[in-house]
Amino acid sequence: MTGPSRIPGGTPSRKEREVRRMLETRLPAVPKELVARAMTRGAALLRRRRALRRTGWLLLVAVVVAATVWAMAVEPWNVRPVDMTPPTDG
């Protein structure tokens, strides 16, 4: 802050006058079709976001199921028996 908003003589500062002028002016009218376009676009964005989220979850579930099926078929936690016997001398 550079200082008080009023000059010691009692007149409002330039910033305060600008703010008051902006607050007292009437807001411009919004075109009627703007609301409909915004709602349509928002609904489309929501549908797209929902579809991407569902696709992501579906892909995650498919990966988990595939990994589970692979693990049950291969059983990587079991050590396979050695196919060769060590050479015997003698």
C-alpha cells in the first residue's frame, strides 16, 4: 500500500474514483444464445470427461485381470525344477 485512499483534503484519490465509476456503471447485456452455447459446451465437456474416466478405469481393470490370469497360469513364484542333472564322474 502506498498510502491512504483519500488525500488529506477530503477528496477521493484517482484509484477510488476509478473503482466507484466501474461499480456504478451498468453491466453489459449478455447475448441470449451465449447461455445456451455455454451449457451445450459444458455438457459436451462433461460427457467427454466421463467417457475418458470410464475408459481409464476399464483399461486398468483389464490390465489387472490380464496380470492375474498370467500369474495364475505361469506361477512365477514357484521355482522350476532343473531339467538337467549334474554330470556324475566315476
